[in-house]
Amino acid sequence: MTANNRTEDAVLLNEQLAALDLAGRLSLVAGLGGRAVFTTSLGIEDQLITAEIGTHRLPIDVATLQTGRLFPETLALIDETESQYDIHIARYEPAKADIDAYAAKYGLNGFYESVEARHACCGVRKLKPLARALEGATVWITGLRRGQSANRLETPFAEYDAERHLLKVNPLADWDIEAIKAYVAENSVPVNPLHARGYPSIGCEPCTRAIKPGEPERAGRWWWENDEKRECGLHVAEEAAAVAAQ
């Protein structure tokens, strides 16, 4: 199937998903055929998707990028979530050789010194493990939402990821944070205790801080950088391609 056909499929799927609730969206995606993979950061929106997958026993693989720098609370939540929903969350870790090479060039915490070093760290700890997590997948499911940041305002329900040659589905694109909080409370979904301490978006411990009143949800990620649209590269095709070419 050509890229044009896959793009047309994504446009049609986007329209279909828009008319469904979350359970319907995930069920539709699960029935597309091929391997569907949901990558979770264990954030509140991702926990909602995991709960739906586990509760309805949907044939969707659940994976997380265990970067080696996650908060202890996040690591504990992986085990708790597996236990509550009787599912397996596959862990994908960075290669030791890549970590050693990064540290030799930039220093272990060199990401504070330049955007280049920070992107290189995300490449080693996130993008390369993500590539392994998505091997053989035809659909990639994420917890992206339009309300998370300025860079995500136009997030569709479905799109064709030309760099990874798969359909990318964002079933929570139109959900706001209050609706998500209401869902997890009503359904007793386990959430990261850091959310209650001012961390709406949680990544690696050295690169995440609590946000201040009035700040966007993702203001605490890589806060020392000036770019208001900063991302790690997981959801920015050009950066993914650059890292893959290294």
C-alpha cells in the first residue's frame, strides 16, 4: 500500500473516530488488523487508555519507555497498573552502549547545557527504544491531547506517520483535563501521585518540575529551554528522522 493510500486511510479513520466515544474509538482501532501498540508514559491520560484496554481486554499491546531516569513513583505505578488490570506493560530500555556514548560526549546530565545535548539524550533514552517498541506495528496509539500544549493544538484523532510507516491514533485528542480527572475518579484508575503535587506532565525526573499557577500543562518539561513548543521528538517527525539517521 502506498503512502498516499495510507494517508487517505488516516483521513477516513479520523472522521470515523470523531463520532465515537473512547471505548468505541479503541475498539475500532483494535479491529483494524495487524499489531496495535499503545505507548504509555503512565501519565493520567495514558492511565485512562490503559484502563480501557485492560477492562475491555482489547488486543492492543501496551508498552512504556523505561528511560533509566524515571521518577520512583512512575516505576511503582507500572507494577500497580499491571496488577489492577491483569495486563503486561512491556518495558523498553535504552542500550547501555548508547548511554555510555552519550555520557562520554556530553556528560551524564549534559542535557542541561544545550538543546543539541538534550535532544541527543531523548534520542538515546526515548526514540531508539520507541523504534523497538513499534517494530512490526501497524497502528501506534498515544495519549496526545490538544489541550496539553501549543504544539499539540491541531492533534488529529488519526494521522499517517510517514517516518514510521504506520497509522498514529490519538483517541483522547478532544478530551480536556477535567474530563480525564472525572473519569479516573469515577473508575478508580490508579494515577501517579506526582499529579497531586503539581506535575500534570511527567517525564524523566531530571527534566520535569512542578508547574506554577497559570502555566500550560507541559511547562514543567525541559523548563530551562526557551522554545515554547519544545518536545522530546517522539511526536515530531523531523526530529525522529534526524535521530534515526545518526
